[in-house]
Amino acid sequence: MKQPHLVVVLFFFALMFILSGCSEQKAGNRQNEEQYEKVRLVMTGNGTELGIETLTARHFAELVSEASGGNVQIEFYPNDELTGGNTNEAVRSLTEGAVDLGGYVSGTMSLLDPRLEIATIPWSFSSYQEARQVIDDTGGDYYAKVLSEYGLVYLGSTHNAMRQLSNNRNAVRTLKDIRGLRVRVLGGEIYRLFFSALGAEPVPLGWSELNIALQQGVVEGQENGFFVMRSGRLNEIQKYMTVWNYLYENYLFVASRKTFELLEPKTQELLREKMRESCEWSRDYLENEEKKIRRQFKDDGLEIIDLTPEELEAFKKQVAPLREQLKAKYGAEACAAFKIDMEKNYELGDGR
């Protein structure tokens, strides 16, 4: 006869435990509500839905929302949707405070100031690991200083690519192999000067034009990282890929100072902290994905050429005058911040 009473007692304690857990969850939510102001921030970028900057931005928005109990909401618009596809206008909107947050490749941000392109001096970094270490050590502070002159607050940096070379003509191991090769490049000065110095023929073309240009033979090759090559399925129409990590390119994530200074200190710190976490997450993601993509490319028949240190040194010597020219352009302070003047061993490291 006592057994039913025991069941009732156990049920009572179980119910109290569940209610206690619900109460603690509600208390945690109320604490977040008390801790963070309710605010909606708008973020812009020019990448596609699958671009690494878009993945980083969306991860950032999720982390911020979760940590603030939903009080701080970030709406991200890719493809420069807010400015009808006009990237220059989008960057200007950030400086003027018309848009709250943004993420753009350093070459795009250099429209404001050429010093922001300092990390793209050829062979400044031999690997992703070296790039992230230098940027997190002293490079980020330099970005912050320059960006502040244009009303922007630096929040973080993530990888775009260690850029490689692919083509349909021949395997590139020597200067002779690249001479006269028609290579699609971005519109930036560095890309044009680099391939000209090697005796190739740089051809500026938009991304949307690249695939058909390769198929029709307008250009024979192009330069991008593994991640971008896969997104454009370029491995399907290229025969050779030289892995030489000739140039590192990154995304810079910023906040408009006009917006940032109106936020409560707790919210400011939340944005800084979660952007750092998001950039670390996306760096790891891209590095791991590129290793998988490399294996996939090789399995699919793309010939991947890894240069020996001696082969790489020949290309480095050929562009040494260009490196000196660019170092003088960006200045001693920028070079010191990115440790570009230091002697380096340029043998390719892990994370290619």
C-alpha cells in the first residue's frame, strides 16, 4: 500500500527539477535581456552566399544573437544588395555611418587607403599559419590605425586565399614555363605588376567573365585559391595548377564608428569578441576545406605542381625589385607591422 505514495513523491521531485531548470533558463534569458540593449544592426558584403566572408558574417550574427539572448540582431546582406551591387558605394556608406557593419577583401578596402593592401606584397607570408600569427600580433593594430582615419572600427580579419596559378598550356615550374602565358588577373596594380615581372601577359577580367574566357582561349590561366577555384568549378576546365602561395589576401571586418560609439560598452565588447571568434572559426574552416579540395582536384585529374624551394627561389628573385618598389610605396611602418622586412624561409608550410 505504500508503493503509490513513493511514486507520487518521485513524480513531485521530478516535476520540481523540471520547473527549476525552466526557471534557471528564464533567469538566464532575463539576465541577457538586462545585460544587452535591444538593437538591430545592418551588415554589408560583396561575396556570394557561399563566399567565406558570407559564412563568417552569418556565423558572427548567430554568435551575437545567442550571447545577447536575441537582443542584438545583425542582418547581413551579401552581393552588395544594399547598394545595387556597387561596392564602392557600399564602402562609402560604411565610412558615413549609413551602414553599421561590413566585410570586404583588403584590396577593396584599399580604395580608401592603399596601405590597407600591405599584406598582398608577393611572398610576404609562406602559409596561412604565418599570416594569421602576424595579423593577430601586430598587423591588426596597424589595420585599426589606418581604418580609424576613415571612420571605421577594425573588428577582425579572416582568410580569402593563398593564391595559386592554374593554366591549360603547360606545367609551370620555371620562368621559361610562364613566359608569355595569358593569365586572368584582378584589376589591382599588384597582380598586373607581378605577372608582368615574370614575363607573363596579365589580362584584367571580371569574375563573371573568367569561365567562358578560359573555355574560349581568351586567357590560358588564372590565379586564385583552392576554395575560390572550386566555387567557380575552374578545376574542370584547367589542366595544371602550380602551388606557390605567391600572395595572401584577406577580408577585413569593420564597424562604422558613428554606429559603434552609440552602442553600450558591453555591446561593443560583444561585437569585438564574437567577430574574433568568427574569424578564427572561418580561418580553420577554409584551411581544412582547402586540404580536402586539393585531394579532390588531384583525384579528378588536375595536375598539381608543388615547387621545390630552389624552383620557388627563382621566381622570388625575379620579383625582388617589385617587392622593394611596393615596400617603399606602403612605407616602413606598414612593413614593420607585417614583419615584411624580416628574413624569411619561403619554403611552403602546412595549410596549403
